[in-house]
Amino acid sequence: MKSIINFKGNIVPIPGMYNSDHTINLDSYKDFIEKKISDGDRIFYLAKSASEFKYMSEFERLEISRVIGRYAEQEGIFVLGQPLGSGSISSEIEEAKKMSELGISALVVLPASPVMSGKFFSCHYDKAGFSAEKHGQYYVDYMHQFSQNISNPIIFHDAPLSNNLGLPIEYLKEIMSLDGVDGIKAHSPDPSSINMIYKNFSDSKFCFDGFGKTHQFWSIRWGAKARHTCWSWFDSLTDQKFYDSMITQDYKSATEIIDKEWNLAMEIKKTGFAGYKEVMRLNNLHDNNLTRVPGLKVSKEESKKLESAFKTYINSLKE
């Protein structure tokens, strides 16, 4: 079993790849990861959001895991997978076990939310919303149960709670001390929360986040060993240059890369994953920009702006 502690670099999520009728296109998954490996990428991620796993059935998620997991057999290739189950911890553990059998290197675990809805007949529940006192131990117990049932390395997904922060540090320390929990994905956008996580765990755990280069300019300086990035869907080489610039403390070059991509990033921001996929389509990296995210489409006008912004971006890299 591969250790994840010393893995470094860009983590490339695998985008949802579809036929024209929105069914899964497994051949496109193979084409994508083989292209990314040839570009020098080594860490891949089948994720809840970026890979659109939350819009897929368990059968589809496992079929994709079967195809992508095989690449983890190659030396130096690592695949993270995010099991979702059907809402219960038992179903999430069972899906995690199946992913492990299909070759997934490590499992990113996001516990099912324990927080009930804030309203009932238009009245606010007195105990709605996250409370460390009520819910903190729930996360520790959840991850302990996972660690007892899964032999593959586990990465705790510290998603924002109702206070827009991750778990308080005392509970994170308990989770990080569990056998088999070898990493953490920081997901609260609060800089102080991210700083606290890297300060406490970056020396001994595999730590990363996925907030883009503007945030990661600081998170890598604070100790992040890797960075989740969709930019590599169409431009792995510049993404790699950014990471290399950060770890060699060439902050001037890293800042220049951020500046050059800013206009394109702002165009992609308007349509999210569909925008990323449209840039891929425009550059013959995939034959469509389809996504299962409800209502998310790229208009003709948005496509023109993306194409123009991408051309400007590519020209700026030549300067």
C-alpha cells in the first residue's frame, strides 16, 4: 500500500465525462487521465463536487473508480476517491471498501452532516445549526468507525459547518491521531482556520485545499503539501510551474502566473465546472462541455468570452 504522507504537488480532480445523453463516457475518462499523466500529473482525485460524484449513482461512481483505479498500479501514480454512500455511515464504509478493492489509493471521507434543518413549520429549531458541544464528538466517532473498517489511508474532509468554519482544533487533533487517518483536506475559506490546520498538521500529515492560486499562495507557504486544482484540466504545465515556484519560494513568478490567468479565471467563474469544460472543448481536450449540475450551461456569448480570454491567457504565457 502506498504511503500518502510524503506526496506533494498538484491534485487533479477527474471531471465528469459524459456522452451527449449525459450517460457516463468511460473512454473519455481513460483519454483524460492518460493525457494528464503524459503532461506530468501524478495525483488524481475522484471528488464529490469537482468530479460530480454527488450527481451520480453508486454504480456509476464505482465504474469510474474501476477505470481510474487501475492507473494507481503505475509507479508514482496516486488516486484519491471520495465515497458517498446513500447517507448512512454503513453505506459510506461499504462504498469505501469497494473503491479500495478497485485500486483507489486513499479515501477522502466527508461525514454525513449531523445538523438538522433549521426550520419546522416555519419555526426555527432551538438546536439547529452546528455546535461543538453537541456535534464535535460525532465527527471523531464517525472517523474512528471509518478507521476501524478501512485499511487504506484516510483523508478527513474538513468541510465548512454552519458557522462557515471547519471543526474546532481540539476535535481535529483527535481525528488526526486516529490510526489510518493520514491527511486532511481543508475546506473552510477562512484564512485563520486554514493557517491553524497547516500549523498543526503539515509536518506529519498530507494536507491540502482547493481554493485556487490566490488562496494557495498562502496555504502552500503555511505548509500545504499539495493543492487541489481544476486548472490542470486544460493547462497542467502552468499549474506545475506555479507549485514549483511556491515551494522554491519564487513568489514573483507565482504572482505573475496568478495575474496572467485572472481574466480567464473570472470568465470561468461565471459558469463554474461548465466553464472549465468549455475551455477543454475549445482546445479539443473533450468533445462537449456537459455537466450534471442542474441548470449549469454555457451560452454562446459566454463561450465566445471564454475563447477570447483563453487566447489572451495563452499569449501572455509566451511573453
